[in-house]
Amino acid sequence: MEKEEIRQYGLSIGADVVGFAAASDYKSERTQPLDTYLPGVKSIVVLGYRGNRGALESASHRIALTSRMGEIELGNNNSYRMARFIEKGTKTKAAPVPVSYPLDMAPPVMGMAGDVSLRHAAVAAGLGAFGRNNLVLNPEFGSQIVFAGILTQLPFASDPPVTDNPCTDCGLCVENCPAGALEREGYTDTLKCLKTSQPYGFIGTLKYFSKFVGASPDEQKALLRDPALLSIYQAQFIGFQYHCFSCIASCPVGSGE
């Protein structure tokens, strides 16, 4: 099975871009070696899905979140389909990589890194370069793109890298980050980001119930009527609730500006 057959299949099922990275070109200090997840892995197929600009610019975080959830769901479904496609067409094994959740919650990563860094895989596959917001900027779509990946035992060479970084270093992502999570170049303060982008995630939930446990009966009644509780409840079955997309929305690359 050749690259182009796989690339065309990926495009046919909804990916906007498809790239290939040799396992030896994948460099991520925070993740385990790729053969931890697929023995004999030789390459990664990376699929990219552009976001909806209209949703990203919406005043409602729920509209923006719906677009992001769609990108993640499509990415996960298609990674599974691509892995099946490769295994059916070859005598090799393939394994889909989660776009987002589930995450390893055990030390040392504690849910702060995926098993495979799809950002680093996308860069190795020639689909973009790291911008000032520490996201991958695709030459066409900027940082308005979500990546999915498939580990494969097929020995593909990496696609040519993006040598002309699309990032203009305008600093808008840093200025517009409400959490101040991008102040140090090359580093994202994940805890600062999560407190703002996922207020009803684990940190927000722990904070709410800590208040509840130590409160008086009247205060507990008031807390049970607090809309925050319903937001926490909703977040439990959604899995996550992003309230902030500033680092993506403020980036002019790929926005048509």
C-alpha cells in the first residue's frame, strides 16, 4: 500500500490534510516511545481537520465547543476507519491515537499529555510548524485545525517539513490569553490554561465541592441552587467544556485576514 492510496482515502473520509511521519522523526520529550503503544511501529499517518471560523468567532462558547467536539469526534472515528483500512489492505498492524480523551491520569503526566503528541507528529509529518501559541500552524488553516493520528508498521518516510513558519510572531495570542498562560515563549502554563478554559473541569469541580463540604446548611442550600452545579453536572457527561479559544481565534494565520 502506497502513501497516495492512504492519503486519498483520508481525504475521501473528511480529512482536510494528510501527512506521513517516520517514527524516527517523531520527537516529543514528554511521551513514551511509540513502540510502547504499537510494537514494530515504523510511521505515523496524521490527518488534519479544519475548524469552523464562524463557530470560533461566536460569542457563545457552546457554539465554539460544538465545532471542537465535532472535529474530535470526526477525528477519532476516521482514525479508527483508517486503521481498519490499513490493516485490511496490508499484512501489518495499525492503531488509532486518541485526538483528546482518554488521557493517562497516572504520574508523571497526570492527564497533562497524551500518549502520543499529535502536535509533534503533525510537525514531523510536514503539516505545520509551531507558532507562538505553542499550537501547530498549518500554512493554509493556521491553528484552526485539529489533528488525529494512526500508528502503523508500514515503513513510510516523512513528508517534507514546513520550512517557512506561518507564524508572524505578532504576539496577539499572548496578549489575548485571559489566563496569561503563554507569557513564557515556548511554554504553555497548563494549569493556568485549564482554570480558564475548563472552569467546570476537575479543578473547578474540586473547588465547588470543597466549598460545599465546609458550608453551613443554609450555605449548602444556596450552593445547590448555584448554576455552577448544573454546569459541573453537564460537564460530567460531555467530558470537557472549553470556555476559551482565544489562542486560536486571535491568530491571524489562516483566518483570511
